[in-house]
Amino acid sequence: MSSRMVLRCTNSFALSQPKFNGCFFPLIYHINASALTRHVPATALSFCQLQASKLHDSQVTVASDVRYGGKQIITVDSPLYDYILSNVREPKILRELREETATMRGSQMQVSPDQAQLLAMLIQILGAKRCIEVGTYTGYSSLAVALVLPEEGHLVACERDDKSIEVAKRYYDRAGVSHKVDVRHGLAADTLKSLIQNGESCRYDFAFVDAEKRMYQEYFELLLQLVRIGGLIVVDNVLWHGRVADPLVNDSKTLSIRNFNRNLMEDKRVDISMVPIGDGMTICRKR
Ligand SMILES: C[S@@+](CC[C@H](N)C(=O)[O-])C[C@H]1O[C@@H](n2cnc3c(N)ncnc32)[C@H](O)[C@@H]1O
């Protein structure tokens, strides 16, 4: 299994609710009774211990804003994540691709099996036939999509790295889905612009964004032209290993994703749902 980073809500002992870039920012804190004894005052500790004991010593995260009614969500630690993975129905060909990719540089970039399964299910629910992927790497997510596309289905896979494409194509062949995948070698934004120029606006049902983080807004604007009303644009890494929620982290990739997320909140052109799976994925439905 490769070591793709999965967001874990840990070590954010925030018992206040600061403003963040001028906006209210509901912080979360992590319940771990032994650690909390070192960090929080007695009143807060008794509340937290109560919450933790209710959940049989499992680790949970609680919304610190009282307006969320002490809402608890589960914290995914390694044993629990192993359990989640043991409940993923990963096709053999995907497992083999994942295992081969695990030996390669950048293997942590591929989506996790649970994410790939969710992407495949979205394709099936949508009845999608025409798809686009921005950032294909060795093909794990695109193969998951291609496997559930109908025979006449079509997936444009954008990737700039020829070595990664070589691996992806080998697996599309082995899986018998090569006829569904149109691999475009080059910069993804150029490929998307060429699709628009070729009159393919509103002709796609589904898009998945998983390439250069600083380009997310540009990919999104182009994909919004290419996807039909009711179609989906799914964006990966929107939680960026939790850095988006840390006001002290302001590198260019974090800022880009944070800005992208903030813009999406205001964007009336789409319905959105941010899902804490893998490194966080936002599902956008074009209105
Ligand atoms: C996170 S990986 C994609 C992982 C893939 N979705 C999977 O699940 O296996 C990102 C990929 O995007 C590619 N990439 C980054 N910037 C790109 C760009 N501007 N145009 C095309 N591909 C790009 C990288 O070469 C890399 O293979």
C-alpha cells in the first residue's frame, strides 16, 4: 500500500474561535484525554473527558463552536483507516497498478482506494459517459473511472509526464479499457482550452481535478465550460493535509487551495459538498 497522505484531524487544541482573514473560522479540537491533561484548563478537560468516554476511548473531533451542538465526528487513525480500506472493493487490476506504483517516485500522489471507489460510484450514479481527468499520473483514478464507464464511454486523461503515461497506458490495455481513454500528453490547461476551441463545451458529464494546486481556479473555470448542467467537477486535495485550516501556514499551494475553497463557497454556479476522504475532495455540481 502506498503512503498517500490521508487527512487526520489531530493536535489542534483550539478552544477559542479566532477570526481568520476577516471571516469567522470554526475551529476543531482533538479529543485525546492523555494529551489534553497537558494542554487545557480543568473545566474544558472535564467536558472533553466526558465526550471521549462516551465514545469508548475512541478519538473524536468535536466542533468547538457551541452552535454546532457539540457535534462529534470520528478521527481516522491508522487502525480505523486500515479497517476502511479492508471494506473497499478494489478490482484486482487496480490493486496491481497500486502495488506497482507504490515502488515508484511520487506514489503518495495517487488517490486512495476508498477515493477511487467513490469516484467510480459518482460516475455510476450520474450515468456519466464523457469524462475528463486533470492529472493522471500512473492512472489509478482514471482506470477506476474507465472500468465503470459504458463501452461507448470516453475519458480525456490530461498528464504532462510521459513516464507516468507509459504505466497508465499499460494498465488501460491490460484492463481492456484503452478504447475509452484518450490520453493527452501536455499541460492540462492547454488541453482543456483546445477542447473548448473544438466546440466541446457542455459536452462532458464528469471531471476530476488532481494536478497542479496553484492552477485549481483556472482548471475549474475551464471545466465549468466543458461540463454540462447537472454534471460534476470533483476536486482533490482540498484539505491539503489540514494546512488550509492552519492560519500559520501560508505557502503558495496552501494559499491557492484556501482561496479556491473560499471562492467555491461564494460560487453560485455550482452546488458543493466538501468530503473529508483521502486529503479531502469537493464535489461540485454545475447548476
Ligand atoms: C496527484 S497526481 C495525479 C494522481 C492520479 N489522479 C491518481 O490517482 O493516480 C498529479 C499529476 O498531475 C500531473 N501534472 C501536474 N501539473 C500538470 C499540468 N500542468 N498539466 C498536466 N499534468 C500535470 C503530474 O505530473 C502528476 O502526475
